[in-house]
Amino acid sequence: MITPLTKSISVDFPMIMAPMFLVSNETMMVAAMNCGIAGCFPTLNFRKEGELENILAKLNEEKTKLKVKGTYGVNLIVQKTNPLYEKHLKVCVEKKVPFYISSLGSPKQVIEQAHSYGAKVFCDVTNMEHAQKCFDLGCDGFIAVGQGAGGHAGPYTLQVLIPALHNHFPNTPVIAAGGIATGAGMLSMLAIGAAGVSVGTRFIASTEATVSNEYKNAIVSSRMSDIVMTEKISGTPSTVINTPFAKKIGYKQNWLERLLSTNSRTKKLYKMWVQISGMKKLEAAIHPGNYNTLWIAGQSVELINDIVSCRVIIERMKKETEEAYRVLGTTLK
């Protein structure tokens, strides 16, 4: 399958294994590359000294052994509240990471440094205003984050957001992110102008994911009605499974929290504290036997019924996409 995404980052199939905090790991990235897609991980998954350098070196070596067109990339949180942003960017540039996904801030510095050696930069966008800013800075593509996405989901349906981005920026690839877990869902995104898809939640229920079985089983057993938005993890609305612990901590910031997060004197330090506190809660929740279950997931849990390997998930997506195309062609005759 050839699309603007496969051409841009040199992969065989237009799919990105989405970056997932505390979930994405080296084994998953290697599996993605060997299946001819792009794997991507948040640099914040590797916060200890030397960890990021080590995994990038291993992935670069693995990439030289590939017998198919596959690649990897990193996700950088570019907000000023990320204390590791500049350090991690420097490491990624030194290791010549093939592509980047920027989130939650201005991608200017990432774009400039990535382009200095020919790497690509895709920017998470949830609306046209953010897309315009990223386009003006010279991004190579958009990750259109719509309703139903895991993590920081957008407010708009992809059926509107993708065509709008495609119409306003016709030469900039748009990658669909949110609610995609089947080949039919992927084909529908390609039909409305997407150059590829970003799939996250489906890969939480994979054998390679090193999260607890409780988390994986929750992905399989949950329904789309079980996914709620909470501001308690990072200050920005994020989707989680509506567990008893999620209900206990609540979904909205109280008046004092809103004041601290908007006041010009306090917002940077307060948001940093909220994010660190949220990261600790999420990190504790991925381990077995933890009762404070705070699990990020998207609405595509509705379509996930088993825990299988990344290779099985990817090959299934490929077959389902082909089958959906065949069925559609037969239906339209």
C-alpha cells in the first residue's frame, strides 16, 4: 500500500504504533519495524540516565537488519513543563531519530533540529488553529487526534477534522488517530483523506506490552461507555477507563486547581506538579495488584476482544483492510 505516509517515512504499510506513556517499549518497537510499519514511543518512558541513549542505539542497529520497510520514531512533549524536553531532544538529534511526533506545545525547535539531518516531524493537532501554527513552522504532517483517542483526545470527530485538514493543507499528510482498531476503521480513514492511521489502545492488549494483566484484561472487557475524560492526570483532559479509583479522584479540577493552573505566576510550576503527580499514579497503576487503577485507554476498547502479539495485531489489520476494500468494492457494484 502506497500513501504519502509510506513515502514520507519509508514503511510498507501506512500505520503508526502510537506512542503510549509507560506502555510503549523496545520489544514493541522492534515488532512494529519488522512488520513494515512505524513504531513510536514517548521519550518520557525512559527517564533514567542513559536509558534513552541505550534504546535509540539498539533501535538504530535493529533498523539496519530489517528485511522490510519499517521504522521508528519518538514522541516529545514540548511543553515548558516537561523538564526533560531539551535534554531528550538533544539525545534524539545525536542519535538521528528517523521521525518525531510533537505534542502539547510549539514544535519549532523540534522541526528545526530534525530537519537539519533530514528527519520528519508530525505534530499532534486537535483543531485548525493548532494545525495552522504547525504548518507555518514547516511540519511534515499532522497527527489528527479526534474523539475517541486514548490519552489527550480531541473534541472533534475525525470524519470532520481529517477532511478539513486535507482541504486546508492539501499537500501535508494527515494521520488519523482515535478509535481505530480494525482494518475497516482504517479503510474508512483512508477514504476521507488520511494518509495513514495511528493505533494505540489496541496494542496495550498485546503480549509484548509490559503492563499488568489487569490493565490488559480491562482493555478487553471494557466498553466505549466505560471511557471518561479526566483533568486530574496532567491538567489537560485525558481519557481513562472509569475505574473506582478514577471516580474517587474525580474528573474536573476544583476552583483552586483551576486558579493555580491559569494564574501567570503559578501555572508553570503547578502544571509541572500535576503532571509529575499524575505520572506517579499512572506508573503505580500499571503494576500487578495495585488497587489504585488509573488506566489510560481510548474508546476503541469496544472493538478489542483478545490479547495477542503485536505481529498478529498488525497482520490482522492488514488482512482486514484488504477484506474491507474487497467487500466495499462488491457492495458498490
